[in-house]
Amino acid sequence: MKVLSVFHSARASFFLHDFIIFFITFYVHKLESAPFTVTGPDHPVTAIVGEDIVLPCHLSPRMSAKNMEVRWFQSEFSSFVHLYQHGKDQYEQQMPEYHGRTELLQAGITDGKVALRIANIRPSDEGQYHCLVQDGVFYEEAVLELKVAASGSVPHISVEGHQDGGIRVVCQSAGWYPEPDVVWRDLSGQHLSSTETKSKDERGLFEIKNSIIITEISNQNLSCSIRNTNLTEEKELITFYISDSFFPRVSLWMVALSVILMILLVFISLTLFLFKLRGKHLDTISKLHTELEWRRSLSDSVKVTLDPDSAHPHLILSEDQKSVRWEDTKLDLPDNPERFDTYRCVLGCEGFTTGRHYWEVEVSTGVLCPVLGTAFQERCGEIGEGPEKSNKND
């Protein structure tokens, strides 16, 4: 039992010895690392576009940071804005947009000042920055905010014509960052409603166009002011007045002329409509008259019978003497005084001296000149390829 008690006492003494050695080692390392804090401004730092800015950062208590590592970065530790390491600036892996624009100020580095200078400030530089200082395995950091501002041009006022019964007035200015506030005020300082359009130039600066409609019965004494929220700076155009003569007025002569033109337009439209309606009516009457004449002519239709005694020897008549065809072989026919021997023709048996008569002729391929009635002793010619139907009236 004594032996066991001695064993436990020895084991406890061993663990206590190791703990004391670890504590002393850690404390000595902490003393070698010289604990410090990193401090930055407790308020945002404002920089002007195109100018240089110094981001302050220092160690507390005061000590030299010449042999420490100082890293300035925004959101990612590995993507640094500026890196001071091994007693000099390191630019190899610096963010491309900061190349040639950063410098760690060396003047106060032995007093623990690790301020960063950024040249030619851009709107894209705005945001949070981390100032991290590391000595061995010990490090501390401070976070500060950089605000970027640009004060634009003096507001320019232009009158851009009549709109909605009033005058459209535009207040315009360029070169602002961030987007400014535009306010129209009347003579009493009351804010007026307006319409705004904005755009950015290649540098990321805002151009503002803010318009308002002024009527004759509304306030004509106006002022336009533009304020930068980061700089608490305001640029205001001196109050201006728009005379009554600029507002559109209704002329009695113009009203009368407009009414007369409207009446003339209605009269011309009605006249054209009636003419068009009359033309359609006349066309209808003409078509009806033509159809009526055609129907009347059908009652004058006659049937034609061909005279075999007058047919040319190359023409062969049908048995009913209603049709005729051409043959290459010449027929041996009696020599009648009325027979055609030079022209390929045939006469009709019937003849007409007066009255209205109608007949139809169907022509097939070949050469034919039908001459109807003894009164038609005319020269015949060729008839082209058919079939074709023609009407003849005498």
C-alpha cells in the first residue's frame, strides 16, 4: 500500500514539472514577441478622387516595426493592397489595380507608425482596409474605412421646351461621387418634385440630369442645389425666375383656325366618301346594263348553215352543213361561179339585210375563214390555233 502511494506522488510531481516548464517557455516567447496592439482611426477616412490619401495605422505601445511584417489588404488576406516584409516593400503579388500607387511611409516606422499612402484615388478604392502587423507568430490588426468623394461641376440650368402645358427645365452637373442628392426649391425653400436620370463616365463618376415641369400657375422662382453626402458639401445655383412670356398661351385665332381646319377635313372626307359611293353605284348600274344587253342579244341568236356550192375545194362540210374542216387533198367539185378557188372560204346559206342577229363560231386548229350570207363577199384570211370561240353580230 505504501509502494502504490509513493508511485502516485512521483507521477504527480512529474506532470507538475512539465507544466511549469511549458508555462515558462510560453511566457519567455511572449516576452520575446513583445505583445502590442494595432490602432487605426475610429472614424471613416475621406479621400478626394484624383488626390493622394494616407491611411493612418500605428502600434501601441510605441515600438519599431522595421523588422516586422506589415500587410494592408481589403477583403482577402492573400490579395494585398501593399506588403512590407523583410525590411522592404514587396510588389510581386500586389493587386494589379494598386500597382505603382502605394507606399508604406518609412518616416515613422521606428516609432510604430505603419501608415499607407495611396496615390491618385479612384472611386473603386472605396471600402474597408485591414492593417495587419505581425512579429514572429504574434500579430494584431486594425480595420478602417475609406470613403471616396468627388465634387462635381456647378449646376447648369437649361430650358428644353414645352411639355404638359408647362416648361421643362433641366438641372445638370457632372463629375460627382458618390451619387449626389439633387433638390429643387421654391422661393420659400419648399422642396419640389422632379424626375432624374443619371449615368457614369469612364472614371466611375456620376452625371446627373434632374428635370422639373414649371407651369404658369406654379412657382416660377426656383433654385437647384446638388449635395455630396460624403463631403457634406452643397453647390447651389442662384435662384432664377421664368417670365410669363415663356409659357404657352392659347390664341383665339389659333382656336378658330383649328376649328375651321377640322370642319374642312370632315367635309373633304365626307365628299370623298360620297364620290366613292357614287362610283360604286355607277359601276353596279353599268354592269347591270351590260348584262341586260347581253340577255337581250341572246334572243337574236340565229343558226347558220354553210353553202356547199361556195366552199373551197380543200374544205369539207359536215352532213348537217354546220361545220367545216380543212383537207390537204383537193376535192373534185363542180365548177360553180360562186365557189371560192383562190381563198379558203365558204359562204352561209342565210343572208341578212336588216335587224339584229347573233351567232357563235367554234374554231379548231387549222385555217378557216367563215363568211356568212351572200352579202359577205369579203376576202378571207388565216385564223390561228384554237380552240377559240368568237361572237359575230351583223
